Amino acid sequence: MLFVHSSRLSAGLLGAALASSLWSTAVHAADTTPAAQLQHWNTQAGTPGNAAKGQTFFNAKHGAEWSCASCHNTPPTTQGKHANTGKVIAPLAPAFNPKAFTDTAKVDKWFKRNCNDVLSRECSAGEKADVLAYLNSLK
């Protein structure tokens, strides 16, 4: 009897741990909003993002082969395509993609990878704020 009770308890604890893990992942996957991301980078930059500057930055090549628009389109309200791989990319503007900028880890990874591809360096906080201001302004 104790063995059966212990097995049920273990199964119950395992189930609770699994449910907690899944809930944690689900919460993490949508732990922010585009507006919160913009506010974060505004704070980091010490100045509000400027949509016009963000649009210019987004479309410029910055001395390299690519611009943000090379893969994300101009304006980034439709499906894009990676310039090298041809992989389809969801619209970048949050009004056209409800998942855009809702996962902090993905936002950080996206900025790091794409800024390095376009600029050969990380974007500054001001550049991120400007780009987010531009993307959030698209309706």
C-alpha cells in the first residue's frame, strides 16, 4: 500500500514539475511586448527612439553588403526572405506579426545576430530604440 501511495506521489510530483516547466516556458516565450522593448531601449539610450531615424537606419547599408531591409523588406510589413539562405522571415513590424518582439531572449539574439550581419558590430541602444520606434510606428 505504501509503495502504491509513494508511486502516486512521485507521479504527481513529476506531473506538477512538468506542468510548472511548461508554464514557465510559455510565460518566457511571451514575456514582453513591442512597447516594453521600445521603452527598455529608450531607457538604455537615455533618449526616446526616433522613428524617422530608425527608418533611415533600417534601409541603409552602413558600408556593408546588406541592410535590415535586404531580408525584412521595405517596409517590413510583409514576409521577408533571408538574402543568403532564402529562408522565409515573418513580417518584422509588430502590427503585422503579433509574435514580433514578445520574447526578450529572441529579441536580444535577433539584435545581436542581425546588427553584426549589417554593421559588423552590435547596435547601440540608441540604434535599437530608433529601429523599434520605426517598427512600432508601422500600422
